[in-house]
Amino acid sequence: MNSTENAIQKISASSAPSKSGQKKLAKISNDIKNEILNFKDKRILKVILGGSFAKGTWLDNDTDIDFFVMIEQTVDRKEFEELGKKVGFHALKKYKPYLRYSEHPYVEGKVDGIRVNIVPCYKVEKNRWKSAADRSPYHTDFMQNMLNEFLKSQVRVLKLFLKSIGTYGSQISISGFSGYVTEVLILKYGSFRNVLQIFSELRPNYVVSIDTPDEKIISKFKSPIIIIDPIDANRNLGAAISAECVAKFVLASRHFLNDPSFEFFKVSHKPYAKTTRQIKSNLLVVEFMIQRRSPDILWGQLKRKLASISKQLENARFEIVKTFCFTDEQERAVFIFMAELAKLPKLTVNYGPEIFLGAETDAFIKKRKSKSIMMYTKGMRIMSIEETKKRPIKEHTSLIIEKDLKSGVKTGIALDLSKGYSIYLANERVLNSFVSTAINHMVRDGEFIRHR
């Protein structure tokens, strides 16, 4: 047995769910299912257990229990959502339930430390979906029939690997590989090692499909990797996976196959103090308090605002190397912008069109001549040099935020920012533990590329 297979076999054995853990989950699921069934409503046709626990692919220390409440398809969307919330809050009333959001709201609570999700879906025939969750019972049934014990063990190994490199989880905060995607990959390629082999050699527009894919359907999908849902050929599971997560998985796959190590299955929590010291003067921090809301909504708002501010900084000629947002999902959030320069150089070079393009050249000269210190040609292209506004990145970012706050109705992150924020370069002050943790998470993102 080679070192790769030896490492995989040991991780597979250690990742098998414990009997005590299985007993605990079984009791919780039985108790909660009884609570759901005690909610009497003729529109509820069936309740099924779904997710990784139902399919036997869960990890002992990272388990959700998912219930799908199947509702009569004649119920309109508004009633459907209200009924889903009512049954969820009823079943989890002892456990401080709260709303989460996907395509529609569902109810979540923690029972003895285990997340329990109660999700409404319509009871429909296959491919006659009325909500995104309608596929889930079919996913459960399909995997229960297709996965044997070996394949389940390989799914768990793949999940641990993805967790260690920060790419496991379909939630917006990660935009990585979902549990169902790991099952599809293992089912398609037969083992953890085979999946890594495929990803280590990944090429653009690669298609993963259990059955022979329909080229017409595939042609409409645009994502770094295309993964066809086995129970819905019109659905690309890869659309929810970010390019960054795919890239990290490709690199990690190559690294592991070249030099297998148990370190690839451990989530690193070490501080990156040296790296942080090296980049502090290039990190702009925007720190603010938030109103508590659904994590799904919060992370979506944070990422959109982060992208908007970053784009405006780049339009102002700041070279933003990396962006990062972080939140405790309770009270605090932070944006971090890593800039190549915290202050723009004195001169800016503008590249104009080639002189063969008469109208474009005239338009460039007309637009730039009043601001230009000098104009000249470089090869066959016209160039303009202008004096840069010497506004530091901190000041410019503050202007962007303030302009945004004055431009319209304050909602979401704008509302949070309107109540106050701190903006500073990371080397200007002693960082509090929250911001230090955020920076450490940012540095850790992909750090395995250098250190493994």
C-alpha cells in the first residue's frame, strides 16, 4: 500500500461516526420528528429526514439534521412559506428557533448542540419543481440507494479534506462544495483519490455528470466547473461554487497527491503573526456594528458592499490586491482591503488608442488635454500623463461610504454604516481581538499553498 492510500485509509477509519454520536442523533431526530407530526395540518402530506444524517455521510463533529416538510402543491407560495415557519417554530419551540433563508425561509434551532433545520417543500413529481427545496427528498432517496458503505466513507474523507482547506459548505460565507456535491463527486469517480486525481488535472469547462450529459443543456451553463444534478439535468450544482474555492481544491489536490500528509485533514488555527506584520501597512480596515439578521442575508449584503467599495477604489486607481469581509453574525463586522499602495503615486499614465483610430484618438485628446501634464506617442499609441489627486486610500474610502450614505434610503449594510464606523490602516493602532481574528482568517485563506 502506498503512502497516499495509507493516509486515506487511516482518515477513513478515524472519520467513521461513533456509535454514541449516532445514538444521540437518532434520539434527537426521533424527538423532533414527533414534534413536527404533532403539528396537525391537512396541507402537510409527509415529513422525511434528509441531509447527510439520513444518507449516512455525516461527520461526527459537524452534523446537521434536516427535516423536509412536504406540503400539498396546491398551496400558494405565501401560505407555503407561512406554514413552513409555523411548523418549524412549533417543532423547535423549546430550542430558541430562528429563521434562516435560502430561496425561501426555513426554521433552524440547536438541540443539544446539533443544528436542526426544518425546511418546507412541495410534494411534487420529479422535474415539476415549485421551490428549490422540492429536489431534496429526491436527493436523499437517490443517494440512499446509490451509496454503499465504502462510498460513504470516501464522502466523509472528502468532506474533511475540503473543510481543512476552507472550501466545504454551500453557505454564502464560503460559497464552496456542498455535502450533496461531495456525494455526487464520490459517486461519479468511485473514491476520494480518484476525485483528487480529476481535480489535479482540471481543465476549463469541465463537466461532471453521472449520466451522459445533454450538450444543449450544458452549453447554457457558465461556471468554473459544471456539475449536473443527477435528479435534475437542468441544474448546475457548480454554479454555487466560487472560482476561488475550485482553484484551492485544484491546488490542494495536486499537493496531496504529490506529498500525502495528515495535515491536509486538519483545520489550521495557528496565528500568522509574521505575515500580518508584513502586510499591516497595506491593510485598510473598516470596522462597524451590525443589526442582527439571518446569516444568509447578512453575508450576502456584506459581500455585495465589499465588492462595490473595492470597485470604486479601483476606479480611483488604487490597486486592490485582495478583499475580505468577516462577521461574528451577532454584533460586529469588518471590511479589509489589501492595497498595493496606501497612497497613489504623484503621476498617472493613461494609455490611449492607437493613432490609426482617428475618432477614438480625437476623443481621448479632447477628454484628457485639460488634465494632462504632457501627451506623447509610445509606439503607435497615444499616451497622457496626469497629476494624481494625492488622496490617501483611507480618506478616499471614507468619501465613498459617505457618498453612498447620502445617495438614498439606508438599508442593509448602509444602515449599519450610517450608525458609525471606524476606518484605519492596520499599522496605525493596536488591533482588537475581533479585527486580529479577521485578518488571521484572511491570511489563512489559501495559506496551505505555501506551507504544505
